[in-house]
Amino acid sequence: MPTMAGFDFGMTQKFDIEEKVVEVLKTVYDPEIPVDIYNLGLIYKVDVDDDANVAIDMTLTAPGCSLADFIVEDVRLRVEGLECVKSATVNLVFEPEWNKDMMTEEAKLDLGLE
């Protein structure tokens, strides 16, 4: 991978992809809550490998959410829809358990919790 004065272009490219992934995650909403999943704090991790494959760890507001499959598939399809992404894998995790403290201040304001 080419470098210039210690600057790794690969890391820059991964960061750019990660930023685009975050932008698209902000367009995915939990159908029961009028806030996007990123600001709700449902995204725990976004990893981009050297081949532009993206792995996302996310949770839901409740483990028994009847729309889990719909939300996970929506995330996967939107992320894979980015030109810069080769593939996307979405891992649904429940540890740590989600709570409202994980929401951004913006989300809390939108929901009248602040």
C-alpha cells in the first residue's frame, strides 16, 4: 500500500468508507421510533477491511423486536448499495444491552427526553 511521509492511504480510504457507511446508517429508522438507528445508539461497531468489506455490529431497542429481520436487512442492503463497499455483514448482538443513555443528545431531544 503506498505511503507518503508515513501517511497510509489505506487508512484514509477505510475512514472515507466508514464515514459513508455512517451517513447511510443515519437514513435507516426503527419503524417504531422516529429517530435513525445510528443516533439511537444501535450501532456498536463498523469495521472496514482492506478489500472494502464492511462488518457492522448492531443491536435493537428490545431483543424481541418483531421487525429485527427487516431492520437488519435494510441496513445490509443500504450499506451494500454504496459504490465504495464490496460487501456488508450485519451482526445482531445484545451485549451490552441497549439503553436510552446510548442515544445521542440530538436523539434524546427529538424524543423529548432532555
